[in-house]
Amino acid sequence: MNAYEQVLKELRQHISPINARSVIDRALTRAGVAPGDLDAQLWRALPEIERGAAVFLGAEGARTALRTFTSTSQSDTKVSLPVATEPDLARARARARTLCEEAHLGTFSAQTVVTVVSELGRNMVMYAGGGVIELESQNGIIVITARDRGPGIPNLSEIFAGSYKSRTGLGAGIRGVRKLARKFDIESDAQGTTIRVEVGR
Amino acid sequence: MSANERAGYGRISDRTPVLKLWDVLLVTVRGELMDVEAEVLSAEVLNAVHRWGPRGLVIDLSGAGLVDSHLCRVIADIAQAAALMGTPSALSGLGPEIALALETMGVSFRGVQVTRTAEAAFELFGVVPAPIDDEEAEEAEEDEESSTEPEERVEP
């Protein structure tokens, strides 16, 4: 049984066959997914199917009805982006945006992610001679890890206390990222810096 | 060929327009600003401020998909330098996502007024459109057909 038939079967346990089919078909149109592609693109069509089903079952009912599909279709991706120059940074920002779309993050969360990537990436380019930014999507949470082998960030405690007036912007960027993140971890010494940030709903 | 041209960006000055509209300068920041572009932008804006001595400088960000701490710094520097030359600045066009991100990061634009639209910023600097009264326009048309004397327009 393919994905289309599986979803149809599940929905028909809750709503009539005609409505179930109509919900799915309209959702596919809205999501821009062909019925034959549903196996590969279920994660993309699912929010729209849920929306359509909610008309009949309410938001909670729709979520419950499609429960089995939601937990398995979250697209988990890990991307590794070397960032050494400004064009690299532009690419990393664009890639981050795409990742957020694929993970169905809201526009506000997506903006947070791209801003974090921009701040950390810029610091890497300006002060560490480049590094790598890893983006990972886990169940709607985006994990951004920025690693470099630069000289490290001095005065970290002062930066976070807000007492380090950085003319160069390094401190401002890190402070901003820390405030944007739901989780923030940093390790920095003369051998390099690793910053791990979580952003999500 | 500059590094930017090699990368396909074309001449920077072609992409950072500074427009003089009546007595107000309008700068639209579009897309993402690389460091070299930020320098050129600053230079162009401040040269224009010096040349025209405008009543105000409007920096519109509705075309910027991302505003990070670096761009904030660039803008703050431009605004402060313009102020030293006697021109106040206003920021416009920040969308909800960017506004929230800036607020969360704790960024504030001190000494710079912020409006929702570029038009509102222009109004701040005293540039207001004079609406054409429909009645007057109709009368002007009728009179034009029937007489040779030009109708005198009275501005409210």
C-alpha cells in the first residue's frame, strides 16, 4: 500500500470516503505534491492534509487522526557548510532558509535560525579564518553548530555580562545569538571555538 | 575586474541607489550586505548628505531579508555620521520577523526614529503629498473646454 492509500485508509476511519479523498487531493494541490510523489513528499503534504482534515475533525482531531504519519515523516537532515568567505556565508544563509522551510518552521523561527547562522558565520570569517557551520533539523528543532580553529574568544564572561564593549562586533553578535537561542553552548580556547545553538518552537 | 565583479555582482555603485526625493534622501538596502558593499554604501550616503544637506535621511530596509548585528552597526554608523552633518535619520520597512529578532537580540537604534513605511518617514521630515481635490479637477476640465483663461489652482 502506498502513502496515498495509507493516508486515505486512516482518514476514512474518521470521515466519509468522499470527504477523505477530497481532503487529501486538495491538500496535495495546495502543497504542490503529485499523488504519485506522496511517498517521498509526505512530510511536505502532511500539514495541508492536517489542515483539510481539521475542517471535519477540528485541529486536535486531525492531529490525532494523522498521528502515525506525523511522527515518522519529520524530515531529519544534517548539512555541513564550510564558511571561509563572504560568498560562503551568503550560501550558508540561503541553505539555512531552505532547511527551515523543509522543517516547517514558522517564519519567526526561520528568521531566528538565519540570523544565528549569519552572526556565527560572520564571526568565523572575520576572526577565525573560517570554519564550518552544521545545520541539523530534529523534529522541528534546528541545531546550529559553528566550529572553527581560530584563536578563541577572549573575555567571554565579560561579553555575556554586557560589560565588554566590542567595537568589532564580535561580542554583540555572540550576545545576540545567546538571546535568540533556546539552548546555547560554547567552548572556546586558543585552539578554536565550538558554539552549539538550538532554535525551535 | 574587482573581486565582486568576478563573483558576478556587478558594480556595487549600481546596486546601492541613493535617491534624493524633494529634500529627503532615500536609501534602500536590498538583500544581504557584504562588507565591501557596506563601505561603499556608507560612502555614497554620507557624500550625498554632505552634497545635498537634506532635511532627513530615510533608510528603508523592506528589501533586506535579514538584519544582523553587523548591518545594525553599519546603519547606526551612517545615521550618527549623518547627524554630525546636521541630517537626522529614520529607519523604515522592518518586517515583523526582523523586528522580533532584533528585539530578542536586544538591539535598539538609539537616536534614530523608526517608522513602519518610507512614506511615514518622509512625513516625519515634513514631506507630505498635496492631494488633488476632485472637485477642483473637474471644474478645471470644464473651464478648459469653455474658456481660454487658465484656471488658477489654489493649494489648501
